[in-house]
Amino acid sequence: MEIVLPEIVSIGVFNAQNIAQNKNLTKKRTTTMFEIEIPIENGGVSYINSDGIAVEPSFVICAKPGQTRQTRLPFKCYYIHFILNSGVLYDTLMNMQSFVKTDRFDKYKEMFERMHRYFETAVEADEIILQSLVMELIYTLSKDSQRLKKREQIKTNNYEVIERAIKYIKGNLTSDLSLNTVSLYAGMSPIHFHNCFKTATARTLHQYVEEQRIKKAANMLITTDATLTEVAYECGFSSQSYFSYAFKRKMSVTPREYAKRVFGRYEKEI
């Protein structure tokens, strides 16, 4: 494992307002080195290639050589720019997200302030401390990046589980689709499944299941000769009376009125 130390170009505080010339968007530019920044205050938007994020101190920005950057003002940050072309530190940074979520702003702020202080001195021995602080910065950023990737992976896996659960629901509307049953199928605890499902669909499981059953019922009412009792059974409702109640609550008309309105509209169009 080869550790190549970066060639530090500059460290300090940057305020985009000073170079914007009364514009609210900086010119696009292509980076030639690593640029690590942490916003000091809420403000505009930082763009790296096709990605953009609202500027706030809870994100660390990590731009790599060859990327395109642009910033919507206001934007004020601590920054460090350095050249690094190989080694484990280079590989670590190249595999990192452009925007890393963190809850350790104070820690980053302290590191940047110390790096700036040692960078400004002409004492040769301070270079050792400065390089150690840069490695600490990369290490801390790498840990936050790994945690972010892990959370994103968990989120992705959860959405895949929810997609499978939705397919199961649509294919089994006449079956028991209680929270316990569907969460067991999904391989999650009922509480965790409920939270993931609501996040993904903006509905509770009960609301979603009922919507799908009513959707199927509405289709049956206008495409089959099934009785209301048969429709209620085929769509998984516990009784005809509850089916009629749920249908009217959702559609604002009873099942019979719905069918009459649809058929009446079709008859007028013929």
C-alpha cells in the first residue's frame, strides 16, 4: 500500500461573491486537482458535472481532477486544493462521492482552521503537522463517505423489497394482506416494513391495499356482470357492505352509481 503525500497548492477561506462580478452564477470550469471544501453557511447551489446540491454546512464537497464545476451564489467555504496522482490516498478520493453528508461540521472546521494556520507559516517542521492534518481530513471524509454509501445501499435494498411487496399485493388482492402477512413476506419486522413502505409510497400499507382493491373493483364493475357480492369477494373485501362503504369513501359515489355514470357516459358518446 503506497502512501503518496499530496502537493498542497492552497488552503483558506473562499467567497465566490468576490469573483462573481455582480453575477449569481460562476463560470463553468474544469478542475485540475483535488478540491475539498466545507461550506461555512447556507447559500446557493454547488454543481459538479451533472450533479448539484444546495449549499449547507452539513455537506463536504470533494471535487476530483477533470470534473466540471459551477456555483450558484452565495457560496462561502473553507477549502484545500492539492495535487495527487497516485497512491492509496488518490484511490480513496477518486472513489468518493462528490457530496458527502456529515454531522461533524465542527470537526471539519477545526481541521481546516489548523491546516490554514500551518500552511501560512514558513516553518519547515510545520509541513509534517500539515500533512498529518490532510491525511486526517481524507481519513475522516472517507469514513463519512463509507457511512453514506452504506445508508444508500440499505435504502436501495429497502426499495427493492418494497417493489417485490407491491407485486405480491397486486397479485394477491383476495388474500390476507395485513401488515403482519406482507411484512413476513418481505422479510422485515412489521414496524420496519411499515416505515419503509410509507416512505416509498407515501401511503400506509392499508391505504395502498385498499386503493388497489377499489381500482380492481372499479374495473370489474364496468367490464363484467359480477354482482356486488362477487366483486367484493374477488377484490378481497370482507363484506359487500364494507366494500360499498370503502368504494364511496374513495370514489365519492357508490359502486352502482359509478357503473351507471360510466355506462351513461359511454352511451352518450355512441
